[in-house]
Amino acid sequence: MRYLFAVALVLLPACKTGGSERPMARDNMELRAAPMLPAMRAHLDSTGLGGSLTPASMPQHQVRVRDFVRATKADMQQLGMHSDRAYEALADSVLRGLERLASPGASDVKRLTAEHVDRVRRLASVYERMVATTN
């Protein structure tokens, strides 16, 4: 029995992430949005640095941003965090900006893209800070 207990103590830290390097929240709850952050930031970098969104790239961008927003909200709910009005307003503005960009004949696409990219970056940063305070 002591042997099993000793083995469990040795193996427990190795099992903490379930064999992956994905970020974990408190009580071993796996976060959905945290692993998306590097790819989202790389995408925003390519979009924001003159790589304006094209009609052909818009559907993929919409899916990516909506999935990210849903994942951040799911993570915070899973962590038992109360809804934050400022965060909700920022998330809503990200989605509204996404719709403005996707609307046919959107004027000043470069400006709208820059504003949208900035809002998504802020949302990612706020999410990171909020999740970090729960660990």
C-alpha cells in the first residue's frame, strides 16, 4: 500500500496537464481560449500589418474570432467568474466590428480593420489578466 502511495505521489505531477502542455486553470480545469492566443495573435499581426481582410478571407476570420470570443466566455464561466460589464461590452464591440467589416460595401476597410484588430487584441489581453488572477 505504501508503494502505491509513493508511486502516485511521483506520477501525480506528471499527470497534471494530462500529458499535454496546454494551459490549465485552477482545479485542473482546462482552458479553451488560452491555447488559441498564440495563433490568434499571429493572425492579428498578419491582418493588422497592411494585410487587410479580403472578402475571401473574411469567413475564416469571422469563425476564428467568434470561436475565440465564445471560448473566453466559456473559460470565465467555467472558472466561476462573475460577468464583467466592461468585458462584455468589449466582447460585444468585437462582434459588432466583425459584422461591420463583413458587410458589403463597408467603407474605409483599412480603418475598420485596424480598429477591429485593436479591439480583439484588447479582448485577448483582458482575458489573460482576468484568468491569471484566478490561478
